[in-house]
Amino acid sequence: MQYITFTELRTKSHNLAKALENGEEIKLVRKSRIVGKIIPDNSVAIKSINAKKLETKIDRLDLPSLTMKEIDRRYRLAMMKKHGQGIA
């Protein structure tokens, strides 16, 4: 894909995304004239997460384990504080 029109931007955006992922540079055409370029951003890097390190960090936080009943109670208190007494 070397050229794309404004209509194709709406109808073929999936193809545009694939081309950008492949590192292609696309020229934008309007009324048979090139009005700009769409170039991929190669600086974006995917960060990976080490599950073991994340688990040790969570363990270090030493958060209390909560039952569903306690979670529900805390949720209701927060909603009462935020919104006030309910109708029912």
C-alpha cells in the first residue's frame, strides 16, 4: 500500500494499520494530489512483564486478603459516602 485516499481511510483502515505495522510509509491523496504522508512510529516498544518479579512486588505490599463479604461491605460504605443514602 503506497497511496491511500480519504475515503479509503474510513473504509480500509484495517489495511492501513497492517501496512504501518509492517513499517510502510503511505502517502495521503486528496483530489488526485498528495497532501501528506503517514509514517509509522517505530519508537514504540512493547514492554514485557516478568511474572515472578511482579508477584514478589505484590507480596511485599502485604495487602490483606479479603472475603467477598468484606469487599461488598467496603464497596457499600464507599458508595454511601459518595452518593448518600439510597431510596430503597
